[in-house]
Amino acid sequence: MNPRRKKRLTLAVALIGGVAAITSLLLYALNSNLNLFYTPSEIVHGKTDTGVKPEIGQRIRVGGMVTVGSMVRDPKSLHVQFAVHDSLGGEVLVTYDDLLPDLFREGQGIVAQGVLSADGKLEATEVLAKHDENYMPPEVAEAMGQKHEKLDYSQQKAPDTK
């Protein structure tokens, strides 16, 4: 092989290797920062279409309704534990060590983000509560089997602007 072809081949192999290294690093970074959304029943039974369950130590988001009567607060710290359920019968315990949102109440929809522990609990790093009595995040509404629609004002329901 003449020196010119050898130099071109070395350059092409180095270019392909560099692109492969950059692509693998990008995929690794995106995978470690990925937060997948699960409902409580999908955590317990797996996703309906694939049967995939979240792994221990995986960062996930869980959406559902806070089970009434399940909240336990530690009187000496900010630690709180509560259960989240959905309409399909799944229930997951969530532990949180920070201030809960002002609108957080039992029986309301929430989204909790955190890490799944070995005992099946979600160790939450963030808890989000819905902002009023009519709103529910689209993922939670879909998971709960409710229809999520925009309000449609007719002439009869529209506020009087005269």
C-alpha cells in the first residue's frame, strides 16, 4: 500500500472511531439523565404493552392520586411517607425528606420524581401537586383513565363583559 492510501485509511479509521466515541458518550449522558414516567400499577405489574418494570436504582417519575389516610409524618423532621395509587389498583409508597407543596393533600393528584429503592419505595427528590381543583397533568389524567379536555365556553357560559 502506498503511503498516500495508508494516510487516508488511517484518517478515515480515526474519524469513524471519533464519531463512534462521541455518539456513545452522548447516549450514555442522555440515558443517565432520563426520567421515565410510570403509574403505580406499571411499577407493580410492568407496562401493559411491553411488561417492562423499572429497575432498582432507576430515576423515574410516578403519577397518581395520594391514598387517603396513608400519609405518615415524622414529628422531629421533614420526613414524610405516603402512598400513591391509580385506578388500576397499583399502589407505591413514596418517601420524601423536604417541604411538600402547599397544595399537597390526600386524595389529590401528584407527580413524584425520584429513585426506586430495593424495597419497592420511591425515594422522592421532588413532589409536584396539581395547581387547582380542575387541572391534572396530562400524563396523570391518561394514567387515571380520565379524559383531559380544554374548557369550551359557549355564549351561555361566557362571562358577561358589558
